[in-house]
Amino acid sequence: LVGDAENSDSPTSALSDLSGALKHKRSSSKWNDALSAGSSIVTDPNQAGELTGGSKLTTDEMDLLVEQVKMLAGEIAFSTSTLKRLVEQSVDDPDASKEQIQNLEHEIQEKRKQMRLLEQQIIQSGEASVVNASLIDMQQTVMRLMTECSQKGFELEIKTADNRILQEQLQNKFAENKELQERINALEKRLASVASDKMPSTCHHGMTDEHTEDLKKKIQSQEMENERLKLEHVQLFEENSGLRVQNQKLSEEASYAKELASAAAVELKNLATEVTRISLQ
């Protein structure tokens, strides 16, 4: 009996101080009073279960459970010491202390059960806390991904609208360019016609030259305007190409963000299931 009491569920060194202090009690009546006071902390497994109230405990509740485990370990150490002493005293007269020894053995077994139950609840609560922390982190990740997805979608809408505006401007410039080119061609034809129909008179010849110079200036001006429009056309085309590339990139980023959000939602569901399972345990 003494060997079993000493070998199973030995208390920690931190609790040996408590058992050592109790061993200084000299009368058996004081020992019994100390045992009764200590055992009143947790009298049955149901009472220990009520302390948790669920899978998630507050810090104070966890500290209370830890203190109860320490107290039970100290009581077990004290009862074990008392049991050893009674066994040694009953060598000469086994029947005299038989009932008291049996009561102590039963009490030690009950306290060990209570201590194991409390330790199991502490472990389960710790696991639930870890899962809950992971669940909260996953929820924050999902929210962040959904926010990024919304932002990318909004940016994509803005870029698409800008692209449509630039496309319309490009088409308008192209139409203006075409119209100016037609006007240049018409002026060149008029210039050629005037040059071929010169009058022999000097006065008329001077007027024709003046008109021809005026037409040449207009043609040069139209050509310069045409070149400017061509440059604008090239710039708008390059901007349009750049916007298309940006739109494609934004579309890919939005799609990737949606995939991440979907995967995170699945993981979140799995974590919620795990939390439910641990809570039921």
C-alpha cells in the first residue's frame, strides 16, 4: 500500500513545501481537520466541471483550477505521508488502524481522480484557446482579403472607365486627323489647279502668286496640325495599351484575392468545426 501511494501521481517540488508544513502538525486530530478543509475545495467531478462552464475559460478561472490542482497535490502528499505512518504503526496490530487506512486510501484515490479531471479540463481549455486564437486570426485574414478584393475591384472599375474615356478621345482624334488630311489634300489640289491656270497679265500674275503663297501657308499649317494630332494619337494609343495591361493585372490580382478569400473561408469553417468538437469534449 505504501509503495502504491508513493509511486503514483507524485506531487511537484513546489508542492512539497505545503506537505512539509502540514507534517509539522503533531496531533492526528489537526491532520484530519487540515484534510477536511482542503478536500472542501473540490468534492466531486461535477463541481470541478461547473468551474469551466464551457470550453473557454477566463484567466481567473484557469488560475483557480491550477491552484486547486496544486492544493489537491499537496493533500495527496500529506495523505500519503499519513498513510505511510499508519501502515508502519499497524505492523503490530493491523486491525486497529485498518478502517482508517482504508479511508485514507479511498480519499487519496478520489483526490487523484479530481486532480486528473481538473488537469484534463485545463488542457482542453488551453487547446480551445489556441484554436480560438487561430479562428480569430483566420477571420481577420478573411476580412483583410475581402477588403483587398473590394479595393482591387474598385480600382479595376476606375481603370476601365478611364480606358473607355481614352478610347473615345482616341477615336475623336483619329476622326479629326482624317478630316484634316482630307482638307490638306483638297488644298493641294487647289494649289495645283491655280498653278496651271496662271493669267498672262502681270497684275493677275501677282495676285495669283499671292494667293498661291497663302495656300502654301495654309497647307503648312494644316500639316503641322496633322503632325501634332498624329503625336497625340500615338500618345493616346500608348496610354490605352498601358491601361489594358493595368486592367489585366488588376483582374488577375482580384481573382487571386478571391481565391485566397475562398480558401480562408474554408479554413475558417474547419477551425469552427474543430472548436465545436473541442467544446463538446
